[in-house]
Amino acid sequence: MSLPPARAMVRSTVRRWTLWALMFSLLVALLLTLVFLARQYEDALAQERLERAATHMAADIRNGLLRNLQNLQAIHSSAQGAREWGFNAADVLALQREIVRLEWRDTDMQLLALRTSPYQPNLFDFLPREQALPEIRQACDVAQRTSGPAYSASYFWPMAQGMGQEIFELCLPLRREGASDGFMVATYAMPGLLTELIDPDLRRGDIVSVTEADGTRLTTLSTGSVASSAMLRATQVLDVPGAAYVLRVERPRSAIGWLPHILTVGVGLLALSLLAVLGLLARDMGRRLRAERGLAEALAFRKAMEDSLVTGLRARDMEGRTTYVNPAFCQMVGLSTEQLVGTGVPAPYWPPEQSEEYRERLAVRLAGRTLPREGFESEFVRSDGTRFPVLIIEAPLIDARGVQTGWMSAILDLSEQRRVEELSRASQERLQATARLAMAGEMASMISHELNQPLAAIASYASGTLNLLQEESPAPLTLDAEQRGLVEQAIRRMAEQAERAGKVIKSVGDLVRRREHDREPVPVVSLFEAILPLLQLQARKMSIELRLDVAPNCPPVVCDRTMIEQVLLNLARNGMQAMPVGTPPAASGLRRLTLRAALVGLTAERSQRAWVEFVVTDHGTGLPEEVAERMFTPFFTTKAEGMGLGLNLCRTVVEQHGGALRFEPAQPCGTTFRFTLPAERGNPLPA
């Protein structure tokens, strides 16, 4: 049943005024609450400042007592008698006003020497000092028992004209040459702790007191207003050996400022603004509904378009959290949208061992230090554990206001592309292996044919001759000791060279079968010494001067010794063959072959390890341009009996060790070959 118009209007008016009254009541309650909270906040800040000041005051007193203790120990350690002790004590009392008396007593509490403070000379004139002996004995008993300083409980000491003050004793055991030398008793004035040991700026405006544990005041220093009920209080325990006191700091509450009034006006303005905003919200509600319908249609169209893509899409905010993924990306990593949206770093599709690397790369990307729309390759892990390569193209995600809110990524699965590339790479490697096998097979055939039979004969003759020379027969050979030693040395050299030639054949065989060579640190000098006898023999026949130059700081190199010796021997023989007799004339002094080795620094990618450079320089006719262009071409040679495999094999061996072989013209004539080998780890890089 509908109400009459008049009653409906009245009821609507009552409801409206009820709502206004409720809103006004809420605003008043909010204002009062804010005023109360502001006052509480100010009191909390003031109490925190007071607690901090009390802590600093207590620390000042403790530090001052510790400094005094060090000064008192220095008095006795530097004094040889009572006279010097008195002078030292006077200096301390002149600087430390809180100490009113210093005494040197023996183990029976008999006084040996004393000094009083020049600032309080009449402290013990009203009552004799013996009245305080119980407190002194108590402190010294504690000090003797703990073998350290001890303080007595404070006690009131009366003075003339009805005055007096709280004092306490410090007893310090003294030792000289390992034996007890009595006690040093320092009498402290309790007010001096507050006036002398606390920073005046720190206690300005406060009431500072020292009390007993039960709250009994011992001394008070007031630099502010008189204590009242509106006071803030803070306490700190002064715990010293043998006694304990409480430092109490009081500070008047500050008057109520303008902050609550400012808050009241601000809350009122906010209330009026709220009413205006409510009216605007009612008008904008219709516009928002129409805009939401249009936005829903646009979102549906965008979702249909993104769901049809085969490229993975991923959006991240400025903190690196995933805010959106399309179905293609979910299918790519094998995870649902609920499992991906909201995840941060590390992402669930990151390889665990590469999380730190991906995290750093994400930090660089989020910091904006890389170019937008710059693609990079990475690796993801599916939910079943399989890994696949991806290409990620990222660009800033800009909202309608032109503000970057994150990053948008387009992700392509490169698994099929990598499979095709791997097949192509495998085919290329097989072709290279075939070419290398053919080249090494030619070299192996040549060396085997040329060296196997002579080497077998040399080894047999050498072994038989050594057996003959070392045999103990009744009719010895007609050789003296020196001749016998030379023959043995020559035959051992024959055996060594035969064994070395066998190693060359074995290394070439390993090269053909693509086996890993045994590499070890080898001194550079030993590499040269191994080939030196062969080079000297050929150099004498061709009237060539052989010169070796090994840098003093040259470290060992990590290499296959036999193969590197063969490289050096091949380069040196080529250099000597490039200097035929008469070119240049022997009188010119240029018929010289130089072999050098030194520690060098290389490019940035090799700067983490030291390298040794080997240099072979001849002074022959040099290399024509057309020969230099084809120097390392297999089966190319300028020798009538050559096969054109030596230099190519040398370069292959050097590159297998991580180095490089190159050549350049020498001055004034000839050619220089250079190659590098890695030095043993642990050797410093060249400066």
C-alpha cells in the first residue's frame, strides 16, 4: 500500500536529515579522534626524545667514571713514593671536579697519602674522616674479592652550617711488582656526577636526579621549571661494580600547539569536499556505465585477437611481476594462467641454475638501461622439465597518460629453428672432420713411411751399442774414460731422438683419431733444449748463427710437449731453409736464426689468463705476396720435395691449444713467425 504524498515527503525529509545528522556526528567524532591522536603522538615523540636523552646522560656518566678509573690507575703506576703520588693526585683532582678526595691506604686501611679537591676543601672538617671507614672497608672488601674496582653505597655527609651532600667511595686495589700495595680510595660527590659528567647542552631544561632503587632521591640538578603533574619522566639504571643507582630525568610537557586546530579545519574542509564529490559521483555514474559497456566490448575484441596468436605474450609491471599472459604463452611453458599471473622473480619457467643471471638481466631491463624493442635469446623450462630456446622482444608498456607501467614481451619458440641449425652444424662438422682426417692421413702416411724403418734401426743399434759398452767383459774396449763417456752420450742422444720421433708418430695418430692430448705445464727452456741438438747440427752445415732468447719471467706453458716441439722444429727448419748459402752474404752478419719467448698480454677476451709468445725470426729472402696469401693452404709448397702440410698442421696444433699462429716481414729482410700458448695458471699477467 502506497503512502500519501505528504507522509512520503515527510518520511524522505526525516531520512535525509537523519543521514545528515549521522554524517555530522561521524565528522565530529573523527575530528575529536584526530585531536586526541595528535596529542598522543606529540606526547609519544616527547617521551621518545626524553628516553634518548636519559640514555645519553647515563652513557656520559659511565664513560666519565671509566675515564676517571684509568686516570686513578695512572697515578699509582707512575709514582715511586708518597710525594710523587701526591703530585699526580693533585693533577687529577684539578681536572676531575666530581672527585673530592683521593687517599692511598695500606691493606690495614692505614692512611699513607691523601689529596683533597681544591674546589671543596672543607668537606671533612665538620666530621672526622674515620666516620666513613665502614663504607670504605665495605667497598675495599668487594674490590679485594673481585680483584677490581668497587663502589660503595652512597651516604649523606653533613657539613658546616647545616649543609651536606651525598657522597660515595671508589676503592681500587693497587699492586706493584706482583704484590699488593694497598688501596686507592676516591671519594665522589654525587652532585658532581650530574654537573661534571653530563653534557650541559644535553640536560638543559630538564630535572636530573640520582635515586636509590626504591625511588629515594639522592641528589637533584634542576635546569628547568619546577616539577608538576604534567611531567614526562624517563629512568636509566646506573649499574657500577658494588652498587646500583637510578638516573631519573624529568621534563615538563609542552603546551598544546596549533596542530589540533589545523587538523580540525582540515577535517571540516574535507567533509565539505566530500559532499561536493558525492554530487559529482552521482552525475558521473551514468557516464561510467556507458564507458564500461564500451570497454567490455573492446576487451572482448582484444582477447579474441590475442587468443588467436601463436606468439607468446607476457606483460610485467615495474617490479617484475607477471600481470598478463596469453594462451600461446601458457601452452609454450605448460602452465595455466592462474599459475603465471602474479608471479615475480624467479619465474617458474626460469632454469634454476640461471636464476641469478636472469634476475640481473631483468633488473637491467626494468631500470630502462637497454634499448626498447631489442630482442635477445634466452632459455625457458616447461612444466615437464624440458628446456627450449626462445627469442624475447620487449618494449615499454605505456598507458593512456603516457606513463610507463611495465614491459610487454613477445616470445617466440626457437626449438624448431635450433633443430635445423643443429642438423646443419653437424653436417658442417662432419665435412670439416673429413677434410682434417684426409690432411692428417697424408701427413701420417708420409711420416710413417719415412721414419718408421730408420727409427727402428736407430733404436736397435743404439740399444746394442749401449749393451756392448756397458757389458763387463774381461777384454775391455780400447777406449779411455772420456771417449767412453762421449760415445755413451751420443748413443743416448740417438735413443732419445728415436723415442721422440716415435712420439711424433703417435701424436699424429691421435690427431687422426681426434683424441684429446695430455697437456701439462712445460718450462719454455726445456722445449728449446729438446730441439736444440737437431737445430745446431743443421745450423753448422749451413753456417747459420743460432740464437735463443727466453725472458727471465717467462712461466711454464700448458701444452702437449711433443706436438709443440714439432711446431718449433718445423718453423726453425723452414727459417734455416729460407736462408740458402750466399743469401744474404755471411759477412753481413744476417745469417742468423733467432728463437725468442716472453710473457705477453692479449686482448680483452683473453685477459683473464697469462699467455706466452714464441717468436722464430730468420733473415732469408722473405715471402713474396702471392706465397704469403697461400701460406697455410693445404698441399701448397715452394719446396721441390715438400708436401705443403707442415705449416697448416702447425697452425692446427697451436689453435688446438687456444693460441694463434701468424707471420710478418722481418727487418731488414726475412720473415718472423709468432704463436701464443697459455701460461700455467697462477702466473701474474704482464704489467
